[in-house]
Amino acid sequence: LDAKLREEVRVELRTIQQELGLTVIYVTHDQLEALSMSDHIVVFNKGAIDQYGTPHEIYYKPKTTYVADFIGTTNFVDATVRSVSGEQVTVEYVTQGKPRAVTVTTAESVQAGEQVALSIRPESIRIHAASGLEEGFAVSGFVRSSMFLGEKERYFIVDDNMKEWIVDAYDLGSERFKGNVSISAAPGKIHLIKKGE
């Protein structure tokens, strides 16, 4: 099916399922279908369940880096836990050759010194003209390329560690970014994942 017809069929199937109150098991490799047609999702990895939850939980609170990477697009950052105070965890990552800290909220049980991954979705990142780093989570880099995708502009940004970031910018009007930029994310948009999970 072409993309438009596929979406129409998805909407129709979901409507029928909800109106009739049917329990349906739908097997798909299409992440958009899984997110849009489900009340609950099971993500398998090598024949074992990696995570079970609502579409919102799977997308915004993945339990493993596999789930985060499999469901949608994400950017990962290696970080080290510096301190823990209840659900407030301060982590340190490196940018511009220097350590930088950000405090995030997580229900994960972690300890100071533990290595973790930070998962940040492209739509959760803001892009700025290069004028220094914002407070909180921020890195500097340069725009390698960009693509206009209708409702958004997708930027591919390479930071000073040569890591590529995917950033989705909405409502830019005629503004386009080129050359050196900085990117930032609000702490509430950063999801901490324990390494090895």
C-alpha cells in the first residue's frame, strides 16, 4: 500500500477495534504502526521480551538502549552518574573536551560512578546559532546536512567529539541553520538508561 492509503487503513482498523471493544494482537516491524494502533506494545529482542508497556512508555521511557533505538529515532550520549538524590540524578558528559553536568529525573536505581546512556529524541532538541552553550544539557557542533520534510527540518549535526546528532526543528519559518551551531535539551526531555540494558 502507498503511504497515504496505509495511514487510512491504520485509522480505520484502530477505529473498528475501539468501537467494537475487540482484543487484537497485531504483529509488525513498523514502529509507526505499533505506536499508533496499540494500547500496549511488547518489544522483543532476540526472542526475549525487552519491554512491555503503553506506546507512550515505550517511546518516552524505554528500559533499554535497544528499545530506545528500535522505536523511533534517538540520540545517545555516554554519561557518568555523579550524584543521586532520590529520583534526581546528576550525570556528567563530555563536550568541547570538558566535563559538563546536567540533572535529570529517573526512577532507575543508579549509583555514583555508574556509566549510563542518555537518550534524547530528535524532536526534544533545540538548535541555536553558535553563540556559546545554553545552561543544562548542551553541545556545540556544525551542520553536516539537512533535509526539509514538510512539517519539520531534519538536521544532521556533528559535535566536537565527531558524534552525529539528529535534530528535528519545527516552525522555523524561513530560518535555516548552517555552519556552527549549538544544540540543547531540557532535562525533562532526557531519558536515562542503565548501560547493558
